Amino acid sequence: MSTAASVVLGTVLRQGPIPRSAIARTSGLSPAAVTRACAALAELGLLVDMPQAAPYQGIGRPQVPVDVDTGRHVVAGIHVAHPYCTLTLLDLRGNVLARRTIPHADPDDPHEVLSTAADELLRLNMADRQRADARRNYERILAVAEQEVATHGGGASLEQIARVAGVGSATVRRHFPTRHALLEAVSAQRIEALCERARELDGVGDSRDSLLAWLDDLVAYCVAARGLATALACEGDPGNGNSCASMVAEASEPLLRRAIRNGAVRRGVTAIKLVTLIVGIVMVTEHHQDPAASAERLFALAVAGISPAR
């Protein structure tokens, strides 16, 4: 490895992810030398270009950061104590990937101790590689699924997702046994955001206003995020074995209970019925010319029946 490559690698280890231009400024190397060193280190599987969080909209060439490639190589460590060995695998940033402790069959035979440790280390590395491959497949499938669902909604083709992700259909189904499981994974962050919003509104201001504000957010999320309404639906009943719908309903329960207690909502209304109502509204207006406006009108009509204005 050249001196320039060593300097670049050290800089990335300390400050990465970091653009090449920043490496040049920090290290004192020329931009050309940094570019050559990054290419050589990438060829060795030590550095990788990081994807941009958002499309580049500036002038000139985008500054793509580089970081240590933690998916290609591992560092193995063996600690030999008298009664046992501890085996550890770490990525190139020092994060522990796997660890195993094995007792010695004969602690007084160094050849037996080391050969057993070496064999176990190989097995540990193989198991970790399989886990890493599975993680990469999962992440790649999920990234493609997010794009396909955003384009085609909850009916996105699983076969198309597999083709774009570069895996077999069986691999997709191994990670996501059903379409619903895939949609739940795609919608996970939005589901958590809705739950957090319900927690923020709990106990704040007028009980009716708080509940309606959250339901309005639910409508807006389901309209904007294609596939979310489908993820919240399950054979016509969002509560029927649907973890996403259960999470959302559970998060909204305190808002609903307070509104019922204050006489703002009719007794007998349940959180899961409200989720069902919103899902139905969004799905029935999905193909309208203006889905958001249509959903809002139907939602307002439903509110008049559930909680008439006081």
C-alpha cells in the first residue's frame, strides 16, 4: 500500500464518511493523489462510495463521500485463557460482529488449543458471512420495494422487486413470506412516526381536537405514502393479526379514551374501528382525480357522525 493510500485510509477511519475534496484539504495530498488512492483502496475492498441521502441539486460534480467498507473484510481476534478461548470477529471499524467462547478439551496441549480455536474461528466467520449476505439481501430488497411501492402502490409486483434487486423470488419470500409482511417493512418508519405523533398529542389541549388532529395526520400519511393503507388493512379487518394496525390503534387509544370520557366521541367507538374507517376512505379514493381532497371530504363526513361539533 502506498503512503498516499495509507494517509487516505487513516483520514477516512478518523473522519469518514468524508468527500474526496475534504480528504485532500485535511491530508495535504493533491486531489489527483486522493482520487488514485481511493480507487486503489476501493479495489482492495477497504473503501466504498456512500449513497447520497438526497438527489444532488448543486452546480458541478456532486461530492460523494467515501467511508470504510465494513462489508468486505473482517478482523479476527483470539484470546487464549487457561480454561477457554474467546473468538471475536470485528469489522474494519472495530464493531463486534460475532463472539464465541469455547472451553479447551485439553488446556495443557497448546497444539490442540490453537487448532480447535482456528477451526471454530473459520466456522464463526462462515456463519457471520452468511448473516452478512442475508442482511445485504434484506436491505437491497427493502430499498427496491420502497421505490416500487412508491410507484405502483400496494400492488407492486414481488417478481419485479426480485428482478430489480438482483435476487430470486424465493429470496424475497424468505425475507418477506407475504406481500403484507413486505408492506409492513416498507411502512415501518411511517408507522412509528404516527405512533410518536399520538404520544405527542396525548393529554394536550382539547380532547376532541387532539384526536381529530391525529386522525387527520393518519389520512394525510395514508394518502401520501402509497402502500401504507394496504399495510394497515388485513382481509377487511386491520386488527386481524396485523401488527402495523395494532401498533397504530394502540398508540391512539389514550386519545380516544380521553375524548370518550369528555363526551366528545360516542361510546362504542374503538381505535381499531377508526383505523378501519381511515383505511377504507383512503383505499376507495386512491384513484380519484384528487385523492387527498376526496379523502378529506369523506373524513369530514365521517367525523360528523363519530364526533359532532359541540
